[in-house]
Amino acid sequence: MEPDRLHTLTRRVLFAPLDETRRTETVADRLRTAITLGVLSSGEQLPNEVDLARQFNVSPVTLRDALQMLREQGLVRTTRGRQGGTFVAPLQEAGQRYLEDSLRGLSSIEIRDLTDWACAVSGHAAALAAERASDHSRRVLAEIIQTMTTTSDAAPFRRAESRLLIELAVASQSTRLSAAAVELQVHFAPIKTLAYAEPATRTLVATCLSNAVGAVEKNKGLVAQQSVVEAAAAVGDELLTLRNALVLATQGADL
Amino acid sequence: MSGRAAEVDQHMVDVVQEINLAVATIFDQLQPLATTTVAVLGDHTLDDELANALHRALEQPCRDVLATIDTPITGVGFVADIDRTGPIGAWMLWWIRSGAAIKQKQHVLNRESDSFYDYSNAQWFREARHGTAPFITSPYIDAWGTDSLTMTASIPVFTGGTFLGVVAADLKTENFCDQLIRILQRGEDITIVDHEDRVIASSIPVLTPGIPIRGFLRRSSQTVGDRHPCAYAEWSAVRFNPSPNS
């Protein structure tokens, strides 16, 4: 498989120059997503502040503020001295807390809307992939399914699933669907890790996506679409249930 | 079903009462605006002078409604009956909250425009006009107004037997429904649905506001059990039972 191509595509979206206001928030969001997606891996040193600021097209002050937000959330840590710099903190606890905060911060309607959008993008990508996928794409898809069915952890499962959904869009030969699939991965994929902590959800999604890839192999567009939509809907339901539990726990703590 | 429906339990009755109260709180904020509108307009046909007078009279109270802490209301104002506005045509006075600021919103009220906001066909206008009672819509995408998932509460404005228009408020669905969901979460599972069994709010997380319950019933092999009517817009509170043939 070709992780580098996806890697690069994701990097390009995450590190695209910014020209909007709310820059600090946006820079922090991008870096946070890069960390939770594993594009910046645990322990990795971030580029120096001047270079990173230039890449985002923001002032060094804006970048410093964004890094400060990430430090407060425990996602990065900065050391001083000759060997100093800003490093990605070990993801486990800080990452889990950040993901739970993100999920709690979404309304149930937003989760449904994201799920609907994911179904539209990935579902139609799968339908087109069944007609248009190259032999190379089919091979890549089969390899990713192999990874998904053998992994027993939420994070690598989610990474493989993201790759599969992007590869399906790539196989559809549609640039807009591919861009939408990458964008979805950047903004929606991190919290999916929470849903995949549940082994039953992983099994269901792996089965559905395996059916989808099988259908792409046999040029059955409608089946491919249905299977992808079924997987996305299952994840959406699991996220709604988890969010509800998190909100109830918070309310309980308030009383 | 008739036998079971008769034995609605006290918990259901209590929940419905609280839901009614939450909705009534919205209408209570609209009622003074309607009273002011009647006092200014009387039964005269709207002209520029009256329009300016109403603008002056409604601006501060509308701003106050929007400035209320934690209110789900994002927009509020008076919308005139098109038949009574004479040469002015469609006319409304509307204020919205946008971030921390409150400002007047101008809708496109020119019939020749593609983006003409034809409110006389909007459900919140028609239902208040013909039902003559307070009305609240289910969540809908307000493509000509707020562009987002909205609920609109409206009350008709009459002077004597003459219909002047409606006073209405847009609610941010997430905020208002969350308020209702918190009421529902205090006991066993109850879902509030509208007249066509679409979800308004539910303690069951996958039943998000706006979707019909039939897909959920099919997937989970359940049927509607107890049903208890709410006070407004033909909403009801329902419980689900396992399907007899599952």
C-alpha cells in the first residue's frame, strides 16, 4: 500500500496557507487534528516556530498563541535549551480527553449532519469506484481491508478506515469527492476513534467495508454504496450514544 | 392499544407538563410584543408612519428578548399580513442575535427577486394565521432565513376580528431541544414527536431532532406504546414497546 500519497494529501490540507480571521483557533485546530490523526506522531518535534508560522502564513505571535493553547490541553510540550523545541506529547491520556471534549462539544444534530455528509461522500465514491477503480486501487483497497480485520486497537483501525475511505474516493476518479473525503477525515475522523474503542463496532464496520470492497471488485456499485453507508450509520449511532453518556456524566458531576 | 393508552402513568404526565412549560416560556416572551403591536397599529392599514411607529415601539423589547441569558431565541419580530400592508407589500420587522451583537435583519421582500422571502407560505405563518393559536414548528432547514436547522414559534396578532400578522421567534434547534432532552432524561425513555411522528426531542440518543421515528422502530423491532398529547402544535409524548411479533 501507499501510505505516503495519502499522508501527503492530508498534510497538504492541514498545512494549507490561511488567509482568514480566527487564525489562532484555526492553526490550533489544524495542529490538534494533525496530532490526533497521527500525521504528527507522538514524540515528534514540530518545525521551528518561524518556519511553521511562514507555512501557515500567520505571524509568529499567532503561532505562539496557538501552541500555548495546545500546551494547555496537554497535546504538546516545550523544552528549553540547546536540544529544546516543541514536541508532540504522548497521545494516550491527553488525546483521549481531547477527543471526549470534542465529542461532547458537538450537538447530536451536528453528529447526524456529519454522518449524513459522510454517507453522501463515501457512499457515492464507493458506487463510482465499483465502475471506475483501477487494478492498482483495487489492490490497495484489499490490503487496507486486510489491516482492518487483523488490528485489535481503536487507533490503527480508525487510521486504516480513513485510508480506505480516501482510497475509495481516489478510485472514483472524482477530484471533488477526493477533496471532500480528505476534508472529512481531517475534521471528523479523530472522534471516530472513540466509536472504535467498542470491539462490536469495529467488527460491524470491518464486515461492511469488506463487503463494500468485495462489491467494488465485482463492479456492483449499489451494493458497495449500501455497505459503506451502513458502516457510516453504525459509527454515527455509536457516537450519538457515547456523546449522550459523556453529557450525562458531566451533568451528574454538576449536581 | 386503547386499553394501554388509557393507563398513562404519572411520570409521563409530569414530563409532558414540563415540556409544555418550556414551550410556553417562549410564547410568554412573544405575547407582550403582540400586545404592543395591537396598541400601535389598531385596525389601520399599514403605512410608512405606522411602520416607523411600530419599529420604535418594538425595537427595545425585541432586543431585550434576544439579550436574555441562555435563551435559545436567535431572531424575533413582527411579520405583517400581506393583505393588509397595501402599497408596502410584504413587510416585517426582525432582529437577530449574531455572536454578541443584536441587529436588525432585512429580508428580501421584493416579489421579483429570486431570493424573495415568501413568508405567507411558511408553516409558522400559515398555522398561526389559520389555527389562531400559538404554534411551534418542528426543526426545519430555513433556507430563506437563517440557513440553519431552526424551529420557529409564532403567535397570531388580532385586533377584534382583524388579523394583523404574527409575532414570531426563531429558536436554535440544538439549544432548545437540549433543554427538552434534559427534561426527558430524568426518567425512563420518553420521546416527544410532532403530528407526523417526527422527533422533537428524545432521551434515546440516536433519535435526533427532526427525523421520523419509523426507521428506528423498524430497526429496533418496536412499536409506539403509550401516547400522551402535549399542549402545542399537536406534539405528543410517546413510549416504545417491543413489537408483539418480534
